[in-house]
Amino acid sequence: ESSFIPIANFDSFGQFITAPDYSYLEWFRSRSRAPSQAYLKQMLKYLQWQQGGRRGPWLLKNPCNTGEFLEVLEVFPKATFVISRRDIYKTMGSSMRMGTEILQNTFDPLDPKFVGQYTVDIWAYETRRYLQQLKDKGSGVRLLEADYNTCVSDGLSVARDLYDLAGLPWTRQGEAAMRQWDVDNPRHKLGSYGYALEDYGWSEEKIAEAFGPVAEDWRGR
């Protein structure tokens, strides 16, 4: 999870997720996102140095990169990306619940309707940004779109596609390790929780209006 590095430099909309200030969000959206990636690169170099130098590709996970992969590419030109396309109605319910967990110790009382609104304000914008960058990207950009349900039910096939796209060798030992990880880490191993859009003043109709056609395009994925 690499999101905390640019957040620590106050240069990520992840900062807004943890401390929602709309004037900060407006400022962040007005500037290039490449500098935050340059800062991340410097920190990764530092971590690499601590580990004895270059060994292999970094595997980074950061939902905040969803709508900025072309800026990431400016700093990491050999990057390979994978995006999980998940049912947006479910994703927003889950994200609203997560926002509650993040903000409940900051706001007293915490208004669930505020959580719902700020969640949609973030992700509708970033999804539109992602779709625009998807149109703008060149043919040489290595990006794999994988449906969330496939990631859950057949993660190994997604891994194979990703390795092939990135030009990484697929080995029997690696595959065995992945299969064992699946066995040792079943879904909901650490528990699960429920969520509903209606708890935050939202509905599927309102989500569809906020996100546009992609909400239905990704339904059931």
C-alpha cells in the first residue's frame, strides 16, 4: 500500500479522504500530480537502498492512482498497471462504510450523509478522470483491466495475464506459492461487514446519475 507516502507529503487526495477539507481538494485538483509520484520514487529509492539495492520490480497498490495513471507513467515509464473494475454501486457502499471508520474519531457527531456525499465527490471525479486517461493513453501503455469478480474467483488467471503483459517469467514455484496463498487466505478470513447506500442518503439511481454510463457498464463486475 503506497498511498501513505504521498499523503505524508500532503500531496494526494488521500489527504482529503482522511481529513476532508474542500479548499484543499480544490487546490489539489488544480495542479499536476506528477510531483507526488516523483516524491514517491525518491522514497522507494531510499527503501531500496535500505534493502541492499535493486532486486526486482516494485509491486504497489494505491487506489488513489486510479485516475492518475498517466502521471504515474511520467515518473515510472516502464510501469504496468492493473485496474479492478468493480460494481460501482457496491463499491460506493463499501467506500462509504470505510469513510465512516476513518472519520468517526474526527467528527463528533459524524453525519452519515456527509460521508456519502464526500465519498461520491471523490470517486465520481476520479472515475471520470480514469476513463478520460483511458481514452488518451497511447498504444504502448501496459494496462490490464480485470473484473473484480474474476479477481476474487480466479485470481490466478488475472496474475497470468498481468505477468504476460509485464513480460515477467511465469514459474511453477511462483504459481505454487500463489495457489498456497489462496488456500491460506480465503475471502473474509478476518471477518466481513455489511453496508447499504441508503444508510448514507444515497440510492442506485443517485449513484448512476453521479457516475454516468460507467455505473451500468460495470454493474455485476
